[in-house]
Amino acid sequence: MEWVVLISVLILTILSLLRVNVIIAIIAAAVSAGLMSGLNIKEAVELLVSGMGGGANTALSYILLGAFAITISYTGITSLLVTYLIRVLTGKKTLLLLVIAAVASLSQNVIPVHIAFIPILIPPLLPLFDKMRMDRRAVATALTFGLKAPYILIPAGFGLIFHETIVENMNQNGTNITVNESVLAMLIPGSGMIVGLLIAIFFTYRKDRVVTDNNIETSETSEVEAKSVHFSKQHLLTLIAVAGALTAQILTGNLIIGALTGLVLMFAFVVIPFNKADQVISEGIGMMGTIAFVMLVASGFGNVLTETGSVEALVEMSSGFLEQNKALIALILLFVGLVVTIGIGSSFGTIPILAALYVPICLAAGFSPLATAALIGTAGALGDAGSPASDSTLGPTSGLNADGKHHHIWDTVVPTFIHYNIPLFIFGWVAAIIL
């Protein structure tokens, strides 16, 4: 039982690296976990399916956000931004990557639309990336940084939800802590992601990368057509709809209500004709449906691991022989968090599981509340960037693979795992020791 999580996640990782479809890989890992836990194949599949309901809210949110993104793209308002970026940043690869990371960061805190902006902004920029011979792995790391680091470091938008989840679950399990203390605890681990971003941009992916696939257009022949686009009444109404969606989301704390508000306003303002509704929804499902379904299946996988007691068994086995060695305990707990989060694909969904197991261990080992929060927050965030099933990797791939030139595992998952999970692990371990 203790090895179920490790083996099933290893199966997921190997299948993904072998370019097996991520949905099939997750299902295979989940069924394997069930079989190793003593279930028959029917029971394992039933447990997987029953757990998929846990991701229904997220899946519907993504589909509606995708539809809203389609309506925004129809108005041509993104062409204004793309045209400006082309004129100002052509030839300035480093600056463009930093701008992309900054824009992505806004999507978590200031304008919490999460990954919905990627299919709007990134595909029109792909010809520019090719013309500049930009390594798309650098773009993927910039996007993933913006999707992950802000919620770790800033208690606003999704960041507030992240830290409130840590606080709530720690309090429920016997360790009192505030949101401000949780934010303070995550400053050191979050700094590791900043280091990873700088390494990716200035060192790892600094060189030119030319696409050489004979079946697709190479970067040497790609051209960027920066058409002149003027701000219009339609664009103004679009901005009002975006503001309305953001306001509704902030007031209700619900992505679904926010996306629905935006869609209703776009049709009410006749920015998009009502007879285009079916087309918009269909294209939204086409754009975000795969991500939504991956999240559903990943939720089912998480249900298999938790209901069979596999995660709890792994934690108990890992901590049982460590006695009072804080450094080693922190190392093992972070490793467990990495493995579990890679499998489930959601840092937010992993924290409640980990907190219930980590808090008693940390109390017994003498960790301070700040150190415990750093361990739980880091362990939850670990694996998010490098998981095949995470929206932090699926989102960038959805934009960068719009022309079929970007591979999810080798061009997004592996680069983000290397540049974010490794420094996050190291900095999180240091935080647990010194706090």
C-alpha cells in the first residue's frame, strides 16, 4: 500500500514521456493504483468516475471561460495589444518574455481570469515567436511562472484562495496561523520560482531555436502581419463586459458566474450576434474542453489515491522512521508532496489532503507554524508546474500548440518541472529549516 502512489505516478510519468495521450496516461495510473490497493478493475474505474465530480466546477469554469475568450477574440480587441507588442518588442526576446510573464501574473491576482487569456493572446503571437527564432519552451516557462508564482506570493485573487486554504486546513488540524503568516512563510519558496524564471530566460533558452519540421512552416519563412486596428465602440463594450465579468467573479468568488456574466454582457451589448451563441460555445469547448476533461480525470485519480488510503500510507511510512530529524522529515514531506501533486495536478486540491497528514507530523517533530505552513504550501505547489494534468502546463500548451509546433510534455511539462520544481523544492526545504 505504501508504494501505490509512487508506482502509479511513475506509470503516469513514463506514459506521458512516451507521448501517450495524457488522459489515457492518467486513467492507466488510476486503474493501476486501484488494482495495487486490492480493488478489481471495475471497482477501480467506478472510484475514478465517482471522483471526477470533484473537478466538475473547474471543468465548467474553463469551458465557459473558453467561450468568453472566443467572444473577445471575435471583436478583434486582442489585435490592438498584439499589434503594439509586435511594433515595440520585435527583436527584443528577453523583454518580450518578461512582458509575457508579467501579463500572466496579472491573471492570478489583479485580473483573475487564470488561463483564459492564453488562447486569446498567444496564438496571434506565434508567427512573431518564429520570426524572432524564440524558443517556445522559454515562453512556456514565462507563462507557467505567471500562472503559479503570484498565487504563492501574493494574497489576492487566486493567491488569497491558496493561502486561505492553507490557513483553514492548518487550523482544522490543530495549528493556528493567519493569512499574513502563511504569506510570510511562502516568501522563501516563492523566491525559488523567480530564480527559475531568470535561469530559463537568461541562460537555458537564450539561444535561437528554429523549427525544422518539413511539414510546417519554419521560423525563417514566417511573417508577422501587423494590421492596423483602431479602437472602436465594439472594443469599448468588450472592455465593459470584461470588467463586468471580473466584478462578478470577485464579488461571488465564482469563476462560473464571472464567465457567464461576461458572456451575457457580450450578447446583451450585441458585440456578438445572438445567432453566434452555438458557435461560440462549441469553439469554447473545442479550445478548453481537453483541459477541462484532463482536470476531471485527474480529480478521479486523486479520489482513487485518497479513498484507498494510499497517500496516508505513504506519509506514515516516510515519517515513521525519521524520529526527530527535522531536515530529513522536511525533505521526505516535500518529496511526497511533489509525487502526489504531479499525479493529481492541482495544488489547491492537494493542500487539504496534505495538511491533514502533515500537521500532526510537524507538531510531533517540533516545527513552528511558519515552517509547517511553508512545508504544506510548498508541497502543494510542488509538481503543479511539472504535472501533465496541471492547468499551469495545459494552459500554456493550449496557446503555444495552436499551430501544432509545440509538444505538451517535452516543450512545457519537462522545462517547467526543471526550472520551477527543483528551486521550489530547495527553497521550500530551506524555509522549513530556518523558520
